[in-house]
Amino acid sequence: KAGVTQTPRYLIKTRGQQVTLSCSPISGHRSVSWYQQTPGQGLQFLFEYFSETQRNKGNFPGRFSGRQFSNSRSEMNVSTLELGDSALYLCASTQGPGNTIYFGEGSWLTVV
Amino acid sequence: GEDVEQSLFLSVREGDSSVINCTYTDSSSTYLYWYKQEPGAGLQLLTYIFSNMDMKQDQRLTVLLNKKDKHLSLRIADTQTGDSAIYFCAESINTDKLIFGTGTRLQVFP
């Protein structure tokens, strides 16, 4: 059974640009969450989707957005990139509330 | 409120046991998790425990939960150099949103 797959693994963007990251959950999993990991702030929750609906949102500006498709795949978008957005973005999937949560390898974003 | 705390560093000799501690503040936590992160990698689920359990053992890993003190620990028996990594505890409260601790860097020396 394939794990959580995130693409791209590494990318470099310029300030002001936008970026889209993709996450394919484990087959059968309907819930997808996104986290940002930085040395200064640690692991912070961005948002969570279940059956194409956003159920939870973390304390991030509106430049951070996401969506989930009918096949449970999810994307997150960051517009008007800032240097501080440089981070590892992790996607997690689970069958639903109360089930174990598995993470992908992450997407390393560097903003220059 | 939601807050999870861990000590930052732990250094152990190969073959010894490692104990990584975590405290959390929200008594309504339903699940508590331990994840391992190696350099440049994502989070690997090690184990988890339901809030109505006191202990869970999985091969070399033992998780102890003290709900009264809101304290969670992970014991790794016979620690190996391959166990060197950052270990995160995390809590979830009836949702799939995880609140993570700061992570404990475990260094295993020969």
C-alpha cells in the first residue's frame, strides 16, 4: 500500500511568486491535513479537509489556502510568497477522525 | 488551552534505554502520538495511545500515559545508533488536527 505522496519534494521560488503543493493520501483515506515546519516555529497546523470540505484551519494568513478533490487528493497554495514562508510543508492523511495519522515526506520550499 | 512540551535534547549510550518525556495541557485529548523525524525526511509514525489506556508496548517501544499528570513518555529499549533522530509527541482532540511538541533530539553514541 503506497504511503502519502507529496510533490514536488523540493522547490525554490522568488518572493512575490505563488506556489502549489500537491498531496495524494493513502488509498482509502478521506482526510488530509497540512502542516508547516520551520526551525523557529516548529510544526504548525495549516488546515484539514475531509470529503472536500475544510473542517479546521490554523492561524495562518489568507495567502495560505487549500482544497481537496473528490478523489481525496489535496493541494495547498501560497500566494505572494515571503521569505518567512520557507519551510517544510507536510501533508498527513487518515481514514477519518479517530484513526491513525500518517505523514508524507514533505515538500521543501525555499523562498529567495 | 493547547500546549505540548518536550525536553530538547537526550543523549544515550548504544544499548541503553532512552526515555523521552512529554507533557500536554488539554485533558480532552483523545489520542497521543509519537513520531520520528530523521534529517531531511518527513514524520514517521512510531506508535500512538488512546487516552483511555495507561500503557502500550510495541516491540522495543513502550508508551506510558499518566492522564492525571498529563504526562506521556516513550521508552526505547536497547537504543541503537539508527534511533538517532528527533522525536515528536502530538495530541489530537476529537479531530485530525495534531498539536505537536517542540521535538526531542535523541543522540545515540557508541
